[in-house]
Amino acid sequence: MNPIGILRALFLNRIRLLEELGAKVPRIGRATFGRLSVVLVKTPELVPEVLIERAADYQKTALLRLYARPLLGDGLLLSEGEQHRERRKLVAPAFAHQRVSKYADAMREQAEAAQSGWRDGAQVDIAHEMMRLTLGIVGKTLFDVDLLDRAATLGRDIAVLQDALMIQMRLPFQLPMRRSNQAAVDRLNQTVYGMIRNRRASGIDNGDVLSMLLLSVDEETGEHLTDEQVRDEAMTLFLAGHETTAQAMAWSWYLLTKHPVHFARLRREGMPFALQVTKEAMRLYPPAFLLARMALRDTLINGFEVRKDEVVFIAPWLLHRDPRNFEEPLRFDPDRFLPEREARLPRFAYLPFGGGRRICIGNQFALMEGQIILSTIAQHVGMDLLSREPIGLKPLLTLHPKNGVTVRIRRHA
Ligand code: HEM
């Protein structure tokens, strides 16, 4: 198999492959597949060398760039080097602490509205509902647009494209873009370009991300970002900003239905406990279950030689389930994230948001959103799990529950 073919195979069964690799590698090790080799970093103390100290020796993988570029362009997630540094500086103020706390009201309102549509006894796919909710929240907070009327189409388009991406990755040759996929890209583009046009036309600076992007000026050239550049950033935030959080919420509700004691505690204790649940759910089911980097040159990880073009895997899935890092790792125990206990966790053993210069820019946003969604909804409803177990894993770009998570709603009086 050629290297791209092998990488595709790796992408296909990534959870199984990771576990097989992980079983053979105690701290750090290499698996070779023909000409391609992968270095797995399995202990937390080696992580900072890749993500921080020698981060300049790596880039995101070629495969990711190849497949995600049509959708995300040169946005923050895919840009590299100087361009990444500049863009990050530009977008960062939108995620500063004071600003993120201003988004709380919008998050609460949308969570209230979402649950108000669920009748007592109704069967809902909570994974689907969370996708809709987080899409609405990103639209409102970052772009001040109401996406709920279009949520169904947008959600479908995004799902279609992720599936197409996964199918393409399985094949040794490049498929021409299917009409239905192109139509999905076109619709997403229309939405984003529509937002840009309307905002430019209105000339209003309402201080959200979209205004910030449109008004920003390049320090050296003095030029504004082009519509296309704004589109790449907006699309990146739009996609990176709702899919992941939706998965974290879907797994949270799943775990809560399995542990009614904790569900009851959530209703009683509200926000602080909701934060613990969000974090613990992302430990067991990290939406970004695998971080991958490609070496730009020969380099070292604590003396271990990494060769140019090798791919380095850091797997939250393995780190989070390693008994060396977490006692009884398979047990759902939100109290691991009581502040005093969280402070004692080994550094870099818990990486739901990655680390170093490319750490998730939305991490505070996501944690606040998770805690507001869980605590708000739990005030109004309980849930019983209807999905047959075990819930399958569907590792797309993020870790989905395979057939959603179906629950029956119990409204509180
Ligand atoms: C539970 C929710 C989330 C999870 C688990 C998550 C996870 C991650 C991870 C692991 C990375 C780093 C990837 C790597 O190093 O290869 C990342 C990057 C990123 N995330 Fe998130 N994310 C979440 C929510 C959000 C939100 C709410 C936003 C924006 C509104 C966002 C925007 C981004 C962006 C723009 C990047 C690229 C940052 C850069 O490369 O400089 N994410 N995310």
C-alpha cells in the first residue's frame, strides 16, 4: 500500500488501531507500515516536547490538510507558521475571558428554548438535539445570526461532508466531488458569505467575531482581510465551534442516564457540578480523541529519534484511559474534577483541548457552554436511556456515538 493508502487505513479504524498500538507501546514507540511510520507518545511527560518545546519541528498532517482544506481553507485550524501566529492573534480577543462570559446569557436562552420543545414522554435523539443547540449558540454568540431555522439543512450538510470525507479516506484514489457534496459545500458557503455580505452592508460593529474579522487590519500591509479570508476563519469557527461541543454533550447525557445518582446531583447542585460532568465526560469520550503531527525535520522526543515526515500520535483516548494517569479509569466519577483533586492530576494526562500554541482557542467557551447546557436542561427534565447498549463509537473527525443517543424525556413538575 502506498503511504496515503496506509494513512487512510489508519484513519478508518483509529480507535481499534490506537488500542492495538497502545497495548504494545509502554511509553513511546514506533509502528511501521511499509514506508510509513507512526510514533506513538503514550506517557504525559513526553507530550510537552511535541506540543510546546519542539512544536516548531511539526505541522498538522498532510492528510488532514488535503481533505479539510476545501471546507476550512486557511482558517486557524489548518494554517501554519507565521500565518497561524497572525491569525491566532487576530481571533484571540473574541475568546478573552471577559468576552466569553458575555456569551453566557445567549447560551442559557438557547438551552432553555431547546428543552421547552420536548414533551413529557417524548423520545429524542439527544445527540441530534445537542448538535442543533450548539449550532444555534455558535451562530448567535459569534456571528449574531439566527441559524435555528436553517439548522436542519446545515446539520445535514455537515454530516454529509464528514461522511464523504471518511469514504474518500477509505479509497486509494481520489473521487470526483459528488454533486450532492458540492451542493452541501455551496450551501455552507452561501450561509457564511451571506453573513459577511449582510454585515458589510450594515456597516455595524457589534463587537462579535464577525465584526472583528471584518474590521481587522494587517499590521504590515495595512490591508483588511479579504472576504475569502474572513470566510475561512468564520467557517472554521463555525464548524470547530459546535460539532465538538455537541459530542461532549451527547456523551455527557449518555453517562448521566447510566448514573442516575449523578443526574440527580446535577439537578441539585447546578453549575459547579455541571462543569465536573463535562470534564469527566470528555475524559472518557474525548471528542478530539487523537492529535496528529507530522515532523518537518529529524527531531527528538526525550532522546527518541523522530524522522522527517513521520507522524506523531498523541491520543487523548489512551492517555485518559490509562490507569497510570487515572485510578479506575473506566469508572465515571465527576469528582475527579473537584478543583483540589483536578490540581493533583499528572500534567498533560488530560488533553481534551490539546496543548501548546495550538491549544483549542474555544476551550473556555466550550467549558462554559457545557456547564450551562447541562445545568439548564437538568433543571427541567430527566432522561431514561432507550438506545441499545453498548453505544457504538463512530470516530469521524470527532468521536460520535454511532447511532445517536435515544432517550425518553421526563419533565419535572
Ligand atoms: C468540547 C468542545 C471542544 C473540543 C473537545 C475541542 C478540541 C480541540 C482540540 C483538541 C484542538 C487542537 C487540535 C490539534 O492540536 O491538533 C482544537 C483547536 C481549535 N478549536 Fe476547539 N474544541 C472544542 C470547542 C471549540 C469551540 C467552542 C471553538 C470556537 C468557538 C473551537 C475552535 C477551535 C479552533 C479555531 C482551533 C484551532 C486552534 C489553532 O490551531 O490555533 N473549539 N479544539
